[in-house]
Amino acid sequence: MRALLVEDDEMIGRSLQQALEGAGWSVDWVRDGMLAQSALSDGGYTCALLDLGLPGQDGNEVLRRARECGDATPVLVLTARDGLEERIHSLDLGADDYLLKPFAFRELLARMRAVVRRRAGAAHSLIGTGVLQLDLTTREVLQNGTRDALTAREFALLHALLERPGAILSREQLENRIYGWGEEVTSNAVDVLIHGMRRKIGPDAIRNVRGLGWRVVVAP
């Protein structure tokens, strides 16, 4: 899955980027509000981690503009501003959660999973269809009572497809969800990934719609 990290502190940003990538996320890191607004407008993020005290444009302004433009990316505010009014203001602007610095990294990951689940309309850690499901906590695919571990990119691919079972996602949409900035993406990268996934979950679970993209089959 792909996250946008908006943090102007070099030490905090570098530490978070490395930790998140170690946990299987692709991370795009920007250091000011204007770049954050531009990155969000490009789309493709599973979740955004937003500091408030940013140069160029305050984090709350970034959030306000994103929501006014219809951007539904789950946003988790990370900040040292601990006042009640500050928290209420960010939440009213459209933040999905609010975490005070300093925080435990395990809690951050849990809150990220929670906001992603809520945005997908799931109250628990499983998303998908009755036949094919994805466990957001363990990063495993469930099929017919069997669990299989996934690589980070396999997980990102299935997460994108199972958020909206039956919907067709184009090659560009899938690439945007799987790969971060600076990652080399070959022309057949998505095809190779889907070929590998079909070996795990069956040849008919992910269907190609010629000229449009791929979708997960929804059982009748």
C-alpha cells in the first residue's frame, strides 16, 4: 500500500519513512504544505500522514482544500499540538484520526489500519468478498478457509482490488497504488504481479477486462 508522509522535520520524516517501508508500505515523503496539496491531488494514496506545522501551507489548510476538492484519502494527523480546540478543528475539517507526538510506531500502524478499514466500510480487519478476503492486520489473503502470506506488493494489489470488488482498475490506477515515487516500474510490472497472484489464489480470481484493466470476480 502507498502512503503520503507530510513532515518537515528531517529526523522524524526519515525515521518514519524507513519504519513504514520496513512494515511493507510504499512511502512518498514531502516536507511542505504546497507539495502535500499537489501530491494529494495526484491521488493513489491508501493513507496520508499529515503534520500541521508545515512551511508553505499549514496542514489544516492542506486538509481543508483536499476535502473541498472531494479527496477522500484517509488522513491521520500527526502533531505536537495537543490542545482540545486544535484536535476538534482538524477533525471537523475532515481528518480521520489525530495522533500526538511522540507516539509508539505500533500504535501508528494500528491507527492507519483502522482509518483504512473505516474508509473501506469495514468494521473489522477483513475486506473483500465472501470467497476472497484480505486481512489488513496480518496481511494475508483468505480463500476457502485457507490463509496465505503476501508480499508487500501483492498485498497492495489485492487491497486496491478488494476495496471495491467487481470494479475495474486500470494499469495506471494499480501502479499508483502499488509503487511510490522513484521506484522503477517496468511496462509489464502489473502483469507479472497478477500472474504471481493467480498462482496463489486461482487463475479466475482476478479477471482482465481487455483494454480497461483488471477486477476481482464477485461471486453471484
